[in-house]
Amino acid sequence: MSKTFQVGAGDKVKLYVALLPLGDRTEPEDVSITASSGITSAATSVTVTALTGAIAGGTPLTFDNGTTKLTVYLTADAKAGATTLAIEAASAALTGSSTAEYVAKLRLLGGTQLNANINAERADVLVFEDPLGFKDGAITSQSWELPWTANLLTTDEAFRRVFYAAANAVSGREVYVWQEDAPPAGYAKGDGLEGACVVMNMQKNLQSVGILTFTTTFQGQGSPKITRFSLA
């Protein structure tokens, strides 16, 4: 029996995620992919036309030949200009030419709680000129993080990106995230943060109804980019 997942209150909690190639923290871009020949069952590579952008290992791609679809998972980063994709053994065959669309900015659905924390470490400084003897301080470092909680289906592609990054964090696998606040009245997009993150302390709970509850913290790597509310 099929299930329908209701987004509900999570519709206002907006977070988007993409896997990042190892050692690359630039904002990912959408890529259109064409495989001119078929994909055989158990194939571990796909020949494609030269990619216009990079796609990170672990990313699922769904190829469509017009009548049938096949989802494969990259086992290695594919750089811009690459003509071969390394994949997990294909679960089935796909005949003829086919296309796939890599959507970099993919929304995590079902969000129920999202925090945007910017933290600072402070060192005390003695100020002799202060007539009352109060200490001053200097900020020595900063960090940022996005704790996240959501309810969704296990087939959600954005979740599968996060899960892959969490399971491969020791290898340096990071994600690029786009966080958006609820927009002010009359605007389409709210303030937010974006940048590279490590997926930390991920926990998932599978309920009998087939809905997955998971929590994690996206720990910022380097400086975040601040985005402003806008009409588009």
C-alpha cells in the first residue's frame, strides 16, 4: 500500500543541500547529463557527453530513456569535462540513449526544527583605563552551525545525500547547504546562510508507518555567505 507524506508545518523550514567533491567548497551548479549508449545490468561506469560542471561522489542520478528510468549512485567525484561516471553496479539495464538532470540545490523536506547558530570565542582583556575595573574582551574565533530535525520518507533524495556525507565524513566528504528564513510579508525569499558543512552527530529513527525522523547538525566549514531577503 502506498503512503502519502504530508509536509505540514515543515513547509516553512527551508534547507537545501548538495554533496561536495572532495577538496572543493565552491557552490555546486546544475548539470544536464546525456548517455549516448545503454547502461548494462551490473555496469560500474556510464559513458556520457562532457560534463559542464562537477558532481560529487555518492550523488544519485536517475537516467531516463523515455520509457524506463534507472537510478545509479556515483562512487567517485566527476569533474567538469569528464566523459565517464563511476557508479555502483547498476541494478538493471537501460537500453538506448538516456538523460539525467543533476539538481545541485535540493530541498530537505519535512523540516520541523532548524536553528542557525553563529558562535564566538572570547578572550578577556584587562583594561587599565576602565575606572570601575571591568574587563574588556576580544573575539578570537567564530564558528557557525545549523542543527536540523525533520520527518520524511527514506526515499527522499536530499536525505540520502546527507546520509552519505555523514557516513563518509572521515574521508572529508562535505555538503554545501543553503538555509533560508521564512520571508517577510511581500517577499519570496528570507535571509539566510550558505556554505560548506560537515554532517555531525546524525541520528535517525524509523517509525512503523514508514516515516523517518532524523536529527543532525551541519557544522560550518570556514566562513558562511550571508544572503538577504529578496523578491525572487
